[in-house]
Amino acid sequence: MNSREVVKLEDVWAYYDSTLVLKGVNLSLTAGRFLGIIGPNGGGKTTLLKVILGLIKPSRGQVRVLGQTPERSRKFAGYVAQHNLFDRAFPINVEEVVLMGRYRSRGLLRRYSREDRSEVSRVLERVGLPDFKDRQIGSLSGGEQQRVFIARALVSEPAILLLDEPTASIALDMQVEFYELLEKLKAQMAIILVSHDVSAVSVHVDEVACLNHRLFYHGSPDGLSAEELARTYDSPVHVIAHSDLPHRESKDQ
Amino acid sequence: MFEVFQYQFMQNALLAGLLAAIACGIVGVYVVAKRIVFISGGIAHASFGGVGLGYFLGMSPVLGATFFALASALGMGLVSRRTSLPEDTTIGILWALGMALGVIFIGLAPGYAPDLFSYLFGNILTVPTSDLVFMLVLDIIIIATVWLFYKEFLVISFDEEYGRVAGVPTEILYLVMLSLIALTVVVLIRVVGIILVIALLTIPAALARQFTHSLKKMMLLAAGIGALFTFGGLWLSFVLDLASGATIILVSATAFLAYFGLSRLWRRKQSRS
């Protein structure tokens, strides 16, 4: 096996609840690469991330993350789940949320140390939230909340960063900043970003994968054709003339 | 008007109220924050089966209730995690099953069950010293467990999936948390009874939440508010000669509604000026 290979999926089939959503997916990613996975909603993007994290066991096929089973390699992964899933009124402040990212280095029955807390402050500064430690999580804007969750993923110093629709709640002008941050992080870790926003992803990633139950394309964003996209989305895609990138106008978003 | 507190039974009642307030203050915060009020109601009602079993076997109904509360908590937790049955369905079934078992056991038990009513609606005035010791032990277990697993409980309350990714043994700790709810229910049975447990588990914590964003401070505050409610309700029930458990709940609910009514009025006034 290639030692720089971070993720390797071979003929992976997986169910979400009782629906078969991944059908024979092969995927390989090496360290320091930024992969964007695009595809329609319900196409299995989130399931793929959860398979890589070992949260969903594939019914067939093999998954290797950093050469190990996903359950064992999970401690090297940073995960930012789809944003809308938590209770905004939950009585918790930003520092407590980000500290969860240090859980692995502590484990059961051990308190977070001063070092953990200073690490949290450092990462919060890095994502541009230096003075937010004591704020209740729900009092932050959507984009700020998203950066808190990214900080939580980063504070564990992951070898692989998995992001599920991270830009969904970020204002357009903040997205540029967000991708610049990922650009910097790329030197230290492999990044997999899941999104239905084809154009934004294509501009920033090194590799793009089109997923709709099956993997329709995996390669450089430059090589991605409108036909390929149309097959992924199972519908004609309008390529906008003034852009050199494929852009899908979609009504269901 | 406070000379009533000189009596032994009144002192026991105050102690029971304090112990109950501590338990429901700590555990109620998780119940409210993690939104598992319904599962707590299920555990409370299922424990009635244990009260019945206690009568039937001629042993302490509180011991039977402890056993049933723990068993139903673990049952609900395991079934909802390991099977595809929806959690609220499981809760509904165990809720009714426990009550039904209680009714059957009591029917089969020899003789008459005289203080059955006090298990359903509580009677803080008849708490014997032995039960106080039992409640104290349960309180210590609850405090020790929350102290040990505070950071894990915070993760699984806020974001259980992330907990799994971060390596927290989420399932076992969720079962531990449900067991704490079960123990709290047992502590509260003496004070307000099985049917009214939910109110003391939720109202103090829900009120405390209005004043702080810290889980720890919420616990302290909720315990204090709970103690205030039980003492106030107890005193009022004595003065007005009403059922103690129900009066404690009425005091709590009135305070809760008053707080929300007043804070709405206040906000409306603020926005107008």
C-alpha cells in the first residue's frame, strides 16, 4: 500500500437506514490533497463520510483509513457534521464545544488540562474567533458557529479533515475566507469536503468526485465535463457561458 | 407560623425535600438540555411495577421501584439504540407495562396496600429516617457519577455523534445517564410521587436555564430553585391542609408560569419604550 494513501475504499456498498445509498464505490486519496465530493442530495455524500469515519459499516467492500480500519483510525480524523443538527439553545459556550476536540488526548476520568485550553485558544484565533470563548454557541451567527465546529475538528490535530456541507450556513463573502483557511490547512492534512455547490467546490479543490450512489467521476476539476455532471445529477446541467467552469442551476436548493 | 418545623416529621420532610432538590437539580439539567423528558416520564411510571412487586413480595416498595426504574431505563436505552424501533414507541410501551404490572402485583398481594396513594402522589410528611438514608446514598451516587463523567455527559448531551467520532463510549454512558434518571426518580417518589416526578425534574432546570449558559451553574441553581419550591410547597400544604406533593408541583408550575409571563411583559415594555 502506498504509505501516503490516506483513504482507500474498494467496492464499498452501504446502507443508510434501510436504503442502499452507496453502490460499488472505489476511492483513493493521498495526503495533502483536497478532495471535493459533489452530487445531489440523497446521493450518498454524507454516508460516504460516515463510512470513512466508521460510523456506518459497509455491507460489502473494504475501507482503509491511514492503513487501518476506520474505527481504529478515527482518532486521526477531524469531523464537521452537517450544520443544522444541534440544539442552538443548548447551555454550552464556545470553549466547551471546542474542548471536545481534545477528548481523545484525555479519555475517561481525566480533566482537560491548561494545555488543552491554550490549544483551544490558539485554534480559535486561527479560525478568526479569538474573543468568542465565553459566548453561548447559539448566540453566534451561522458562519461563526461553523468556524467553531471547524476549530473543534482542528484542535485534535487531525491527519484527515472531513467536512459535510460546511458552507451551507456561511454568507457568500465569508466563503472565500473559509476556502483560504482550508488552503492553508492542506499542507498538514488531507481534506474531504462534501457539497452540493458544484461551482464553489470546483474552484478550490485539487480533486473532485461526483457521487450519486455510484462514483461517476474522480479527478481534476478541469477534466470534469458537463456530460459527466449531467450523469451525476441525472438531469441536464446548464453550463453558463460566461464561466469556464461547469455551473449547475438548480431549482431544488 | 414556623413552629411547625420543630416536629421530627417536619424535619424529615425538609431533609427529604433538600435531597430531592439536589438530585433533580443535577439530573434535571441533563433531562432538559438533552430533551429526554419523555423517557424520564416513562422510567417514573414503569417504576410503579416495582412498587407493586414490593408489596407482593412483602419487601420495601422503594427497593422494588429502584429495581424497576433501573431495569426500564436500561431497557429503553438498549432497545432504542440497538433496534429500529422508534424511541418514543419503546417508552410508551414500557410506561404502560410498568403501570400494568404494578396494578396486577398489588391485586395479587395479600391484604390491603394502605399507603399506595403516597407512591403515586407522594407524601413528604411520612418519610421515615431509613428512607432519608437511602435518598442520601442515591444523592451521593448521582453527584459522584456526574463529577466523574462531566465532560463525557456534556459531549453526549450536546452532540452524541461527535462523541462517537471522538472516542467517547457513548452507548454505555447514555445508559449510565438513564440510570441516574432512574435513581433520581426513586428519590423523588417519596416527595412528589411517581405521577408528578416529571415536574420537579424539569421545572427547576428549565428555570435555571434562563439565567445561565453553564451546565454546572445550571445544576447549582436548579438544586436551589428545587429546594425553594419543595420548602415553599411543603409549608403551603401544611398551612392550607392540602396534599403535599401536589402543592409542591403547583408552587413550581406557578413560579414557572409567573416567570415567563412577567418576562414577556417586561420585554414588551422594553420594546415599546
